[in-house]
Amino acid sequence: MEQKPLKWLFLLFFSISCFSGGLSKPGWVEKTPRDKSHWYGKSQLFKPLPENYQQTSRQRAEIEIASQISVEVQSSLINILTGNNEKIDRFSQSIIKSRVEKTILPNVEYVDWEDEETFYLLAKVKRKTYYDRLDREMTGILNTASSHLISA
């Protein structure tokens, strides 16, 4: 008969440990991950949450990613285009800058977590996916720029 209270006590402690384990903060909440194959953006909203908190949080995380991409892509593409015809260069740079600033990020992955006070969201984008898309757009941009210069 003494085994029943021990059994219930064990189940109680086991349940508490499982429940509390689910509440521990993921590492990305404290420190944004960094690696060479992805860009990461993180956002946090304090409770009480607004009605459209998921959309707001996603936009903030995407803006963080876009700012990283903007700096990296602009510097890379400006270096590539330097030395080409000056008119094409200026035209392409202005289009690239506006496209990067207004871009819709491809295949964004989201993870969220929340505690009693805050909602956290982590977004990530594969660099290769983004650059593949950018290469396709650059080809179109350069073709458009060339046809404008030929017709001018």
C-alpha cells in the first residue's frame, strides 16, 4: 500500500519536470543565431499583444533581415558593376537599391516562443535562395538597361 503514494509522488514530480522543461527559453531568444548560409531576424513584442501581433512581429523580423541583405547585396553588386559602361552602372545601381529596399523575402521560415510577458519570433532566409532570385532579377535589369540604352 505504501507504493501508491510513492507512485503518485513520482508522477507529480515527473509531470512538473516535463511542464517546466517546456518553459525554458530557446537560445535564439537571448542571442540571434549566425551562420554563413542564412540571414536571421528577431522581434519581440511585450504583452498585452496587439490584435495583429504575428504580422507585426514578422514584419519587424523581416526588416532586420532586409537591412542585413541591403548592406551586403549593395556592396557586392556595386563592386561587380564597377567598370562597366557608366550609364548602365548608374541605372542598374538605382534599380538594385530600390529592389533590395522593397524586396519580398523568399521562403522565410518562422519560429516563435512566448513567456508570460513577451512574444518572440525568429525568422530566417537561406542566402542561396535569395541570391538565386536576385541573379534572375539582375539578368532582367541588365537586359532592360541595355535595351533602354540601345533605343536612346
